[in-house]
Amino acid sequence: MGGSIRKLVRSQPDAAFVWVTLSSDAQRAVETRAAAARLLAGAKEASVRVERFRPSYFPYDGGAIKDYFETLKQSVRPDLIFTHYQRDLHQDHRVANELTWNTFRDHLILEYEIPKYDGDMGSPNVFVPLTADELNAKIDLLLECFPSQKSHAWFTRSTFEAIARLRGIECNAPDGFAEAFYVRKATLTI
């Protein structure tokens, strides 16, 4: 979703952005903050919150994470929320998705996909076309800001290019690249 975030920063210069990461060790916190700083550069207002819930234990620590979401709800009123895909097979991602929907029931929520070993990519229904330059900037950022992920066989430029190309084909993007999201519910004001 990095390309979409950059496009939002440019197209909505008065928007406030709140970036929340629920689980992070010291190295991943530095990586997250570096990526957020680059993606949100130029935003009028940006806040980055990096929490330390225990990774891989979200289903067992759900009460504490739910409490966090309830306090978050008191401090932000988002127009748009990005969260993990509902059918993401990683247990922490699923809990984050469930609590997002449980907490922010009346909001536009875009669920994003993450390539990984689980093979849980689906058929998204919302697309954000990217230019080749936007895609390359996004991939450069990922590879530079997240060195801890380089040991994963899927964390490669070619993986990110392939997904963007496939999503670009699906929406007939002008430059052939896109990011894709899942929307379960959207309200139209006509």
C-alpha cells in the first residue's frame, strides 16, 4: 500500500495521517519509523505509533489489544483506514483485521494484501493504479527500509513487481501497475 499512501499524501495535502504498528522489536521499530517517515514525507500532520504487543500471540493477547483499539478510537476519527486482508492467514494479521472492523464500524476500510509463504492472496475489488516511477519508488523504499525481511525468499523486487503487474492487468492500469485492496462495505453519498 506504500504507493497508495504516497499518492494520498500528495493529493490530500491537508490530511492528517496516523500510522499504527501493533507489534515490533527494536530493529523493526526503527524500520517502521524510517518507512513511515519516507512515505508520509510532505504530509501536513503525521503521527507514528509503534506498539510492542508480542508477535505471533495476538489471538491469545486479544483482550489487551482490544483495549488498545478502544483507546485508539477515542483519539482518532479516520476517514480512511488501511488494515490487513480479512483472509490473511497470519494469526496476528487476522486479529488486527477483526479488531479494526469491530472498532471502526462506520469507516471506509481498505484491506491490503501481503505476499508471504501462506499463499493467501485473493481477488481484490479496489485498485489504485501506479506509474512505473511510483512502483519503483515504493519497491526501493521497501528494500531499503526493511533489511530484517531480506532473509525471506519472497521479499524481492521481482515479487513486488509481479504483484503490481498482475493487479495492473486486473484493473487495466494505464502504466500496467497497481496496488489492490479489498472493500467489504462502502457508503456512497449521492
